[in-house]
Amino acid sequence: MASSWDPAVEEAAQHQAAKDSRAAGIQWTFTPMVDIARDARWGRIVEGAGEDPYLGSAMAAAQVRGFQGDSIGPDSVLACVKHFAGYGAAEGGRDYDSSNIPESLFRNVYLVPFHAAEKAGAASFMSAYMDLNDVPATGNRWLLHDVLRQEWGFKGFVVSDAIAVGNLQTHGYARDPEDAAYKAFTAGVNMDMASLTYIHNLPKLVASGKVTEAELDTAVMPILEAKYRLGLFDNPYVDESKVDAQLSSPEGLALERKLAARSMVLLKNDNHTLPLSKNLKKVAVIGSLADSTKDIEGGWTVEGLFGGPGKSHPVTVLAALKDRLGANINYVPGVAPAREYPQCLMP
């Protein structure tokens, strides 16, 4: 969608996604991903808007507006801006690897989309996994407190990426889980995702006086405020019988088609080959991705991750051509892309 160079495209898409999500009982989304990425080897480059901070900022703000609207309401979800920050600059394009970024480059390129999202009113941020200039981002008080809260005035809450608080010990930054909890908490992480490091260790830190009850209250307050804004204390339930109608609404399907068209980049069209004429007698479709619903659905979706059964309605290239053309379709899948993982044998 960033290829449209039209923030309205992103905003419309995420507003529709917010309505679909709330209908299904989902109130918080781990997106937008606004990491600047300039190394095509980095596997998560697909999630962001590319290498340009200006375009990235426009798309980041548009997504926050789409998800949250002017104010959090029944058709809104909380946005979570990730991965704060510098995650896309991993050495060698290797996911989770260290990022070493001079502060001038960091502020003028990598932080810019995050600041745009914060100014647009993003309710939450997600801390990154990696080591940033020798300090893990999830334990980096300069990043999470000095920049995000003091300089930018962020009032929402910070959640760690999955298991990132526990990983502070893996980084060698914390000596044990209790130290990891202390360093993440005092750096500015309000919520520990999945590692259970806070649950198991914050009570001990409060009992010992290393963390005060007032500090704990301050960390919890923005999380409770977000739940109040979402109306979860008044009406936490949804009518699941309405989900299918929402996901298959005519206006939603029409928007999907519009978004796809606005996002496509046609580099060459020799002899006006496209759009394909219905007078064609034969069409060859080659490649396994042409008939893969999983790849049409994309990554980081329920259907894409778990293979369904889902409520989405993907239409593959092959299915669309068969539906629209009366031609004789010859399909050759060829070699399916795959990665072999050698079996790990335990001693």
C-alpha cells in the first residue's frame, strides 16, 4: 500500500481492518510496523513502507488514524507501533541481530516514522528485540524513557516484543530473570509479552523495595486507561453471529479491490497486453504462487499463520483468471518454493 504513495489508501485499509477486528472481539493490533529497512535481505521488510522516512512517516500516521479514528470507539482498535527502534538496521539483514546506528542517522531516519505515529496519537508502542548500540532496546531507558516519554511526551504504554524481557538475560544484559524484569521495568516497559518475567519477579522487586508501589501504579495506569477508552469494563463481549457479515460486507470487498489496484506497480505493459482480453484463446499460468491461497492471505494473519479454517476470502491469480476469462487456461505450478530444515537430533 505504500507503493500507492497515498496515505488515504493506508488509512482506509486500516479503518476497515479495525471494524473487522472489533466485530471479532479483537481490540488491540500489533501494527503498524514502521521500521525503516534499507537491506533487502532483512526478512521483515515486507511489513513496512520501505527505506524512505518521509513516506514511512506518512504511512505510519495514516495507519494510526485508520486504526484508532479521531477517538477510540466501537469501530476502533488500539494501534501498537513497532519495533521501537532501529530493528530494521540489523547487521547483515539478519533478523534479531544487533543494530549499530549513529545518533544523527538514528534521529533523522529511523526514528522519524515512529515520531509521526506518536504525534498521530498511537496508544501503544512495542519495544524491539535487538541490541541497539550495545544496549538491548527492551532495556534501553534512553530510548523508552528519555526519547519516547520525555522528549516526545508519549502518554500510552509500551509492551515488549514476545519474550523480549526474558531475553535480556540471553543478551547478557541481565544476570537473571529478576534482574531482567527490573531493567525492563525501570527502562519503561509497561507490559511483558509472553515471557512471564514480570509475573514471576515484579512481586519480589516490590517486596524488596527495588520497585515501589507508586512506580507499579504508574506503569499499570496507561494500560487501564486504554481498556476504559475501549469500553472493555462496560461491555467486553461481542456478538459473534455478526462476524461473517462484517468480513463479507459488500463495501469491504469493494474496498479490498480498490486497495489492491491502487497498490500495484506496473513497470511495463508491452503492446497493451494488460488488461487481458476475453477474446484470448489460450493463457499460460506458471508458478506455484499463482494458486496459493496462503500467499494471497499474507503473513502475520490468522489464516496465513495457521492455515484456516478462516473467514477470509482469498482469490488466487489462477482462480481469478478462470472466473473472468473464457480462455483455455494451462497451469504449470513448477517447483514449489520451500526451505529445508535439518532435523535436530538430541544427544
